Amino acid sequence: MDIKVKSHIESIEIASDTKELIRLRDFFSNFAKKLKISEEMVFHINLAIDEICSNLIKHSYKDDSTKRILVEFEIINNNLLKIKIYDEGEPFNPIKFNTPDLHNHITHPHKGGLGIPLVKLLVNKMTYTILSQNPQRNLLEIEFIFN
């Protein structure tokens, strides 16, 4: 039996600047339109990549706009989207991030801490790899299954 896998890849590189997140969202939204991905799914995916990249910008790159983030979108067989996010910042494995106590978060409100747990709820799969340490190069892969 011969199984054929159809794949299509597009990528974008952005500066480590939160203003660039608009360009990233627009890029993905245009990519998704060509593939007829539902608006609800586009919203979830944009939310996830926005959260991941804003964390990289603020925490890993410490708002250094000279740094770059590469985001690669690969659609496989019209129902699996793999997103690879490459950075060269301080390593941080979001898979190992502990979800905060929501009761404590509500009774003692403070900014931040819920983005990564939200991303974990939205994605079907997440992997993190340190590709090299000198120079530092990290890869976060997230997957979404749809239709």
C-alpha cells in the first residue's frame, strides 16, 4: 500500500518586538484562508502563537528587538498543522511549566502566568528541543488537528 502525504510549508521571520505580532497574525490568517481553515481554528492558533512569541520577546529576549524569531507553518494532508517556532534566546521549556493555582490567581490577582496553560489547552501536541547551546538555538513545535 502506497500512502501519499501532501505537505505545504510557509515561514515568516519576525523581529523580537511585540509590534511584529500583528504581522505574524496576518501572515498566518492569510495562510489559513488559502487552506480554508475555520475562523474559530484560526483564532485559537493565532492566540497560541501570539502567546508563545510574546513570551519569547518579553522573557527570553528581554525586549531586545535586534533578535529574531522564525515561525514555520506546515500543513499535512489538509488536517494537521505543525508550527515550528525557532529562537535563539534563553532556553525555556513550556512543557515543564506548572499551571498556577487558579483559586490563588483569582483571589490574589496579578498579571501573567496563564498564557502557557492556555496554549497547552489549545494545542494537540507540543514538543520543545534545545538544538544547540553555542550559539543558543531552541525549537518549540506545536500541532493542531482539524476537520
